[in-house]
Amino acid sequence: MKGIKYYFAVFDNAVTMLMKIIVTALGIFVSFAMVIGIASRALFNVPVFGLEELVLMAAMWLYMLGAALASRERSHLSADFIQAFSTNQTLHDVMRLIATLLSIVMAIFFVAWSYSLFSWGFERGQVTPVFSIPQYISQGSLLVASVLLLLYAVRDMVNDIGNFFKRNG
């Protein structure tokens, strides 16, 4: 019988694959849209109205999903200066636990803030000027990313605690 860890891994892999596809598509879109916008202005002296708002929405999702992927892979920026000064593995483990705990606390704040922003945007019904795209679509990227960051931070905490007790228990 397959355990809950297996199903979480399957779900995580599916979400990751979807995020990678979306990030790739958005990256291609943003790149080509920027080239089209610059070329149309520079070569033809004709601006493409609304292109900026599409690029902004795509860039928001691109950046936020990229941050979630970095958090999943634990490849986001970190200042692990303790490892440069100490070879004590227990100290490294404790510092990693503290850093992960701080990440969880910050992620909780980000979830609360992004939910507040998203719900405020949803209630206000603000839209973009050219295509009337609801602003909460781009604000939703903050909420999705912050929830994913929180989930990955909790996963990292569970793994860090397990590793700590394996090495020091």
C-alpha cells in the first residue's frame, strides 16, 4: 500500500511540471512581446496598445512561479555564512532549522498579506485600462506563490527536523 508521502510526491511532481510549463510559456511570451513592442516603436513608430499590461501580468506570474520553483528546489538565495566559519555539523543543522522556521513565519505573513491584497482587488473590481483584465489576476500570482512558498517551507522544516535527529539523535 502506498503511503501519504507517495501521494504528496505525485501531487508535487504534477504541480511542478505544470509550473515549469507555465514558466516556460510565460518566459517565451514576455520575450517575444518585448521584442515586438520595441520593434514596433523603433522601426514603425507605432506603439502596440495594451502590450504593456499583458507583459506586466505575464511577468508577475513568471516571477512568482519562478520563486516558488526556486523554493521547491531550495535554490533561492541564502546567506549561509555560518558554514564558512564553522565545520560543526550540529551548528549547521541548528542554523538551517532557524532559517527554515523564519521562512515559515515570513511565508505566513506573505500568505495573509497576499490574500488581503487579492480579496481587496476582487472586491474593488479594478481592471486594466486597455483589455479590462481584472487586476486580481496578477494579484493572484502573489497569493499562489506565497501559499506554495509556505508549503515548501513546511516541507523543508519537516525534512530538516528529520535530518537533525538522524545526525544528532
